[in-house]
Amino acid sequence: MKVRVLLLLFGFLKSSEALVNIENPLFDQIMNRKVNELISETLKEYKNKIGQLEEHILKQEKRITVLEDGCKVKENKSLFTWRNPKIENIMRMADKAYNQKLNDKTAVKNDGVGQIERIRRDYPSAGQPVGFYAYMSGPENNPGTHHTLIFDVVKTNLGSAYSKFTGAFRAPVEGTYVFSWTITADFFSYIHTEIVINASSFGHLMTDGDEIHDIHVSSKTVVAYLNQGDIVFIRTHSSIHSKGNITSGNHGQTSFSGWKI
């Protein structure tokens, strides 16, 4: 605004000078110097404002980075993080209901005409078979670390101890169990997985198809002694990063199985 006013004044004086046919080179030099000084001051003021804005933007970028890192930490928490109060409460309720059903082996049912019959609960005892087999219905793209795998197609589930909704097996009785899982890595992918008992890693498997133009399949089997109520599931490794996709289909099914011996 100052520059415009000064330029208008300068133009008016120049016009007046032309009207009276006055030639004053000293006047021109003074006016040009004033204009240049005012332009320099204005540019300096704008540079200061730009510096302040750049400093503010830098602070905002640092805050955004901190927030993004916090979100990644939350995303990497497993579904079975035992320090989560909500998860712990759900597990306690499930244990209570399960134990109540185990203690109540029989129930009395009235058929409506006074005849009483005893119905056995469909829960495995120590002598009944326990086993399951399930696989993934489709691919798991870029699963990241600490990601629980869900094997949603259940083919065998003796004892109903495996859940296709959580991907976890809960030991219905104490004993020795065998678990096996198979991972199919997609083209140019390598996948690190581990079997977890409760909150502890029990075994690690790497499936590497990174350097070949083809899928790659690998499996691992472990034997573990479980207490009643122990949880077993498969997840991507908690600290080693994977690359690419897990596939499951006609060329190789990604699966999880287990049985009591």
C-alpha cells in the first residue's frame, strides 16, 4: 500500500513537472532512492513473515510425525494383548462360562408330557478326541507385524475348541497337543509368522518367495503341553517385518491345524 501511494505521488509530481516544463534530475534521484528504500523495507518485512511461517510449518510437521507414530503403535497391538482390560474381562467371562458347562455334565429336559430325560453336554472329556483344521478363504495383503491371522474356513473342529472369528484355539482339557501351520507367500513376498501360546511366541516360520517369480509354501509343526484354557494362535512376527502378501487358494492354502495326543 505504501508503495502504491508513493508511486501515485511520484506520478502526480512528474505530471505537474511536465506541465510547467521543469527539468530537475536531482528531484528524480531523490524520488527513486525513496522508492527503492521503501521496496527494500517491504521485502525485508515479507521475508521475516515467510521465515515465521516456515518455522510454524516445521513445528506442525513434527507434531504430525509424533501423532502418526502413536497411531502405528496402536495398530500394531495384537488382538490378544493380555494387558488390555477389555480383553481380560472377556477372557474371564468365557472361562467362567466354560468351567460352568464342564462342571454341569448333564441337564434335565422336560419333554412337555412329564417325561424326564438326561442330555449330556457336548463338551470333550479327557478321553474324547480334540482336533481342528482350518484355512484362509482368501489372501491377506500386506499384513504387517504383530497381526493375528484368521483361518475362517473350518473343515474339522472336534471339541469345538477353535474359533473362526478370532483364529484362536482354546485348550478344552489339559494335555499334550500338536500344532501345524502352512503359509503360502505370493510372488516376490517373504512372510515371517509365529505360533503364540497365550502371550508368548512358541515357534517361528519364514516363507520366502522374494527372489523367484512364483508362490512359495512352507510349514512348521510344534508339540506343546497346554493347561485347560490356554490360547494358541498364529500371527505375523512381532518384530521381524514381512514383505508382500499371504495368498490362499487353488495353488496353495494357508492353513492352521492342531490335535491332542
